[in-house]
Amino acid sequence: MKPYRIRLGAVAVVLATLGVACGGSSSDDAEPAATQTTAVTTAPVVSTTVSPTVTLPAATPAGTGACKYVTTAQATALATSPVKAGVNRTLSTPPVTFDYCDYIFDPGNAPGVTVAVADLGTGGASLFAAFKASKVSESDHQVVPGVGDEAFFSGTNLNVRKGNKGLILFVGRISSLPRGVGALADERRLAELVLPQL
């Protein structure tokens, strides 16, 4: 199973230009920054329904950091395979720092669920717009209505803004790569767990 990657290389240049805060990667070896910014275009709005097949356990006291938003039992239910307890880490992409929680498949070394949360500062909306614009050319880019203040799916991640908080959410499967938009319903369920706690 290949390791996943939350791709934010192009965003680093856009955000540095704007002088506001966001960025991150679920991998310690982030992709190189792009040298051009992407023009803002309007992406189609896609309505998706939440998969009724995943029943999430009730919330119990969770961990610390980004791991406080999701329990190991909830991550296991979302990934449909056992995962290890969440592991906190941070990734600083100045001037933003993302707090991550990775739930790794058990057994395995790939993430089943990842939650990344960042404070975007007072320019959260414009920063998120620049991030979305940098992802609009990806073939699976979709605006996702009804999640947070605004959200879009791109790559393997659901990206959400609620106020001045930014989220990057990932739900994988141990038996299938890549999931593409097939992950969206599960990542919406993950957003439903995290957003009320922000």
C-alpha cells in the first residue's frame, strides 16, 4: 500500500504571496512548491449524500491535540478496519501550523484516518479561497456544499473552512488505492464529528 500524501506544494507559494496563514502536508516530505499561482475559476458544485453504511460509535473521551476530535473506535468504523490509537504531530508551514492526528491501520503503516486542523487567522476566508484555487485544476476537484462554511474535495482529501479554522480530512481503506471521490462520503462523516467541536 502506497503512503498517502496531502498535497499542498502549490499553496505554499500562493500563501506566501498573500501573507496569510494556511498549508500543511500529511507527509513529512512535502512536495516542492510550485513557481506559478493558479487562476481562480469556478468549480462545479457537486451534491453528495452521506453513506448510511457506516455507523459511528458514540463519542468517548478522546486524546489530546487533533486526536481529541475523533476516538480510535470512531476512526476504526470510518476506515472499516482496525486502526491504532491516534498519534499527534504538527507541521509548520509558516505562518500556519497544522495539528495532525494520524490513525494508522493495525497491522500496517498507512493511515486509515487523518485529521489536520489549523488556525487560519483573521484572513481565513481569503486564504481558503487561494488554497481552493490552487487545487481547481485537479480532475477530481469538487465543491462540497453543506460542510462547514465552505468545503471542497481534491486529491484524497476533504478540505473544510469553518470560520478561521481550516481542516484537511482523510479516510482510507486498507484494501483499495486510490479511493478518489469514493472517500468523500466517509470524509463528510468525519467532518460531522470534528466540526461541532471547533
